[in-house]
Amino acid sequence: MTKEVLRMSGLLMAILFWCAGIALLIGSYSITSRLRKASEELLMHSEHEKGKDNSASIALRIEGKILDYIPSYLFQIAFSVFGSLLIAFGFVALAFFFG
């Protein structure tokens, strides 16, 4: 009985690692697009605040520019590497299912 539980837990761990890896791979693109969208919204909001409140406009512009200067390819590379590692760990866990 315990050998079957160990085999099935290996399969379950492999599936969980694969799902987490795929979620990270997909998540890299959604986070990048959210950063770009937030940057554009902050810059547009700063333009609307320009005549009413200059200090708020300056703060919003700074925040928008900071988000513009974040290199999005670093997020994509990091998430892709970690996602690929989790998928590889899934294959290692699959060895316990067949082993």
C-alpha cells in the first residue's frame, strides 16, 4: 500500500510542478503587460492633474517614468528560467512514479 501511495504522490508532484511552471511562463507576459498599462495610465493621469494639482502631477509622472524604465525583458527572462526549472523538477518527480 505504501509503495502505491509513493508512486501516486510522485505523479501528483510532477503534475503540480508542471502546472506551476506553466503558470510562471504565462505570468511573465501578463505582468509585463500590466506594468506597461499601469505606466500609461499614470502618465495620462498626470496630464489630467497638471492644471489642478502640480505636486500630484509631478508625483504621478515620476511613478509613470519609473515603471517605463523597468526593463521588462528581465521579468520575462527570470520567470521563464524559474518556470522551466519547475517543469524540469516535474520530470524529476515523474521518475518516482516510474521508479
